[in-house]
Amino acid sequence: MVKRWDFDRTIRCSSFVVPEGAGEYYFTVISDKPGSFDEAVAELCEKYRYVTEYMGLSQRTLVFSRLYVGDIANHRGLLVKSELFRHIGHGVVSVIEQPPPAPGSLALFSYHLKKTAGDFQKEFSGWVREPWCTEMVVKGDHYSMVWKSNLTQEGPPDPKQQTGRLFKSFSALLHRYNLNVRNNLVRTWMYVRDIDNNYAGMVEARKDFFHSQGLCSESRFVASTGIEGRSGVDGAVIAMDSLSLGNIDEEQIIRIEALECLPRTISYGVTFERGLRLRFGDRSHLLISGTASINADGKVAYEGDVEKQTHKTIDNVEALLRTQGATLNDMAYVFCYMRNPVDYERVKEIVDARLPGNIPLVSVRAAVCRPAWLFEMEGTAIIADSSPFPAFI
């Protein structure tokens, strides 16, 4: 089962560990003290070093980190030169402009993998355009994981064109590892600048590309979040973080649905799954996509009422988890997105009451893909499994 630690209100950790198997560790670290940006980065670094050392983790176990900042144009250069970046730079790093609620605050999400004995083999791509646009493969005994951060395409600010070129570039990236989009891509985070105007173009281009690759309603799509966000690449209106798995069979990837609560996305022309279950011999990962206050007819529920929308969103996530025999207690981490920062305290009260109190959690300001949606959440749950497939990683 998922085990969690609450070091204080700004440092939280969860883990899933099985005897003789891989240990997974998730952290959220928040810096919210008043001060300069440099002081906030130093505070975040100190907290990150403390929690990883306490848990017996190191740069060798680090896989992926994401930094949430309020002003990426002015702060990206300072971040790259910081001690914090030197620490998290031993894994894939994503930097996204999605401001945490407190003015001037920073948030960090980090994922570590640890073997009972020895280390996983990590290989970085030999070509990286920017230090926050990184690519790495983690090779285990049974599977490989390919993480890619902040993939963008520059050029005219046309979301459809940029998304089409982005996925074409991503497909070529996977081919370098003898992988492909149809069989190996399982999770994406699509960051859309000015989402109210650019989301439709991204959706159309993604649908066309997925169709060309054999990802369709008869096969499957991927777990995904499409949310307002800005990368550090000037001119890019679309950015993507992604996770792909090597050596995984189609039978191990199961669509998660709860049709009594929310419909399939393809019913209104969008191509992602509500969630995916990845079955391994010793555990299952339940990848819960970005989920909002949607009803069974695909319409926004409780327009204008952020409190009821938050409850409905959590109800929907619970329904998805329930189909796999899981609950919110099995969540390893949660991300929450709010369109309006003035809603933070009301949303926080509900989230704190309904989610496990010590769950690693990051809340940020980010518009959801429909203007009427005021709140969205996503995350990953992990449950024990005893399937005939090889154990995780």
C-alpha cells in the first residue's frame, strides 16, 4: 500500500515499496516564505535535500522533477544557475509557469526510483536544446521508462501547426529507443498558452496524429492533462511532458472509465482517456487524467460554483478509482489547478477535508480547457497486484 509522510505543511512524501522490488517515492516541496526569488529557490533546495537524505535517496535514484514558477521569462536563467537545479538536474527537469497560490512562492514535484540492491541505469539524451527540455531513459530488469520534458516546436504561434510538429518530433524521439506512440506512450501533460483560444487547435492536431498512429476509440488513447501553462521557450504556445514505457504488452494497459459519472472524451471529440491502469506483476499504476466537474452528459456541472465543482471533481476521481478497486487513500500524489486564485482557500478547505491529509499535493493557478470549469485535479494511485506480467521496472 501507499505509505505517506507529512514532514510539515510544505514537505510531503509518499512511497510504494514491495520486498525485493522497486521502491517508488514521490515528493512535493513548497517554498512560501516572503522574500526574493533567490531566497525562495534556496529554501526549496534546503527542503529537498533534507527530505531526500532522510528517505535515503540520492541523485542516483532521481528520475523526474517539475518546478512550478510564477514568472518563467525572468526566473528561468536564475533557476538554471541555482544549486537546486544542480541537484534535480540528475533527472529529467520540467519547468512550467503555473503560479502557486502564495505570491512569489515556488513548488517542486519529484519522483525517485530505488532498487533493493544497486542502481537503475539512467541514460540522458546526448542532445538537449535547453536545460529544462530534457530526455532520459531508465532501464530496469523488465521495462524501460522514457521521460521527456518541455518538448516544444517554435514557429508561427499556431497551436495546430505546433502540436502537429511536436508529435512528429516526439515520434522520431521514441523511434531512437525502438519504441512508438501506439504501443508505448502512456501519459502526457499538454501545456497550452492562452488555453481559451489555443486548446481547440491542439486537440484537433493531436486527434489527427493519434489517428495516424492507430490510437483510436477501438484501441486506446493515453492518460493526459491539457491545462494552461507556459514553457521557457519563447514563441511556443504548446509544450508537452511525457512518459513512455518500453517492453509493455497491450494487455497490461487498461482503459479506466466510470460512464455513470462521466462520458468518454471521444464523445465530444477529444482524444485522451479518463485514466489508464498499467498492470505489473507486483503493482498497478492508476494514471488519472486531468478531471473536472463534468457530468454523465459531458456538460459542465455547477457552473459558477467553485465549491460544488470541487466536490464533483473529487467525486469523479473517486468513481474512476473505484472501478479498479482503489480509493483516494491509494493516491501517491495529486495536482490541483484553479482558474482563479481567489478560490484557493475555499478549494483548499474541501481538498483537505476529502483527500488524505498527508498526500503529496501541489496547487497552482491554471485555467482549465473550458472557461466554465473552475477546478481540475489529476494524480496517480498505486495498488498491489499479482498479475502474470513481470514486476514493475
